[in-house]
Amino acid sequence: SLLGADPMAVYTMENGRIVGRAPAYAPLLEKHMHLDGPLFDLIGKLSGRPCWKLIGEAARERVEVYDGTLYFSDVWFQDRGVRAVVEEAEEAVRKGYLGIKLKIGRGSKWMEKEAGLRRDIEVIKAVRTAVGPKTKILVDPNNGYRNDFEGGWRLLSETRPANLYWMEEIFPEDVEQYTRLRQRMAQAGMKTLIADGENVRDPRQFEPYLKPKLLVDVLQMDIRRGGFLTNLEVARMAKPAGAIAVPHNWASQVGFLMGLHLAKAVENVPAAEHDRSTCDAIIAE
């Protein structure tokens, strides 16, 4: 459908900005939203503008980036244990990352349930001690507490001194569960943000988590799954509810670059996730 098409006619444009998908190409682009990345790049080259200027004005001069690559090194390198994760966290801080995301949820797959929970808590505390109070610590159980609400609450409670910035995907998207979690966090005066949404395919799926009560603080539609335009829609939905949008990115340098451009132009997208992926076909000075 795109062979021979005029790139400047694929989207609807106003005053040099892309505001939507042209009707003739909308079905294709809505089915394959990841095409926003290469198509915005192509249009930017043809018009002499960076991708973020096709989205809007500069919302910030610099985009905060967090390192999303800290996995279960303590499980892989059992001779080093928790220290293996701590060393990765220290390396990330030396590289200049302002935030690090720790993979947790060991008890759901990698270790016995109780031992895994204790290790999750131990890792979080050890990393906070190592990186100091200023580095943001984000944690992601990949739904690892899906059948263990009380275990998830124990994790939050016992790591409270570590001042977690956000808890991502503690269990699958479920309004009842998140309502219960939000109520308990409010009663405890806990300020950790709740993040979720990397598996969402339609922005409307976020609505029950934004109103009538805010249940998820950070909306995380995947940057390639949603592309620029749908993630922009998610950010606009989040703002009135007091939430932010930080698109999920994994295994893609293109996705990281897309996240940077979106955050550069959209006030309500304050950061980008870096997975350190590289691609020899990309030139990104």
C-alpha cells in the first residue's frame, strides 16, 4: 500500500506538524502503528525537521532517561549473588542514568516463592544503599505478584525506606486489584507511583484506570506498538487525570529514539526507557 506513495501525503499535516493519519492510509497505519517511527523519520528528512518538531514545540531541553536492563544477575551468577545486581546498578549510575529499573518477581518463576520475595526485597535495599538517595529506583515484577496480593504489599511495605519511584506491572491490569492496592497505599501514605500498560493495544483500555479515580499514575503503552500518534493520544488522556505517560520500550534502538523525540515534544511524557539496544543500520549522531 505504501509503494509509490508520496510520504508527505501519508499523514494529515497542519502548519508543518503531523496531526493524524490520512484517510487513505489510516487502516494500514492503525494496523501497523510502529510504522510511525520510520515514516516520521522519512518525512523529517524530506522537510528538514527532526521528528519531535513534527509533533510539537520543545517541551524541555533535555530528556531524562532510565536504564531498563537490570535483570536477575543474582540468579544467573549465584556465586556473586545480590552483589551482581548492585554492580550493574553502580555501572548504570556511572554512565549517567538518572533512574534504574530493577527486574523483580523472582518468586513467580526463578526461585521458590518466599525465597524469591525475600531476595526481591534484599536486592532493592542493597541497590538503594549503593546508588544513594538521588537515583530513581523503578521496579518491574512483570506481573510476578499476580496471585499474591499480600506478597506484593509486603514487598512495598518492607522496601518503603528505599523510596521506590514506581512499581510497574505488579500484577495484570485489573481495576479491582488496583483499586485495592491504591486504597491500601493511600492509608499508609505511600507515594510510590503505580505504572502499567505495556500490553495495552487500545488507548480506551486505560480509561477505567484514570476515572472516576486515578488508579495508575504512569501509562506505559509500548512505543512501537502505539507509535507516535497513539502514544500522543495516551499522554493527552493521562494529563487531566493527573497521570503521566512514559512509553515502554524493549529490544529496539528505534524505540528508544522514538521515546526521546516524543518526550522532547510532549510535556506529559517526562522520560524515555533505554534498553541499550543497538542496530547497525541506524545512524543517530
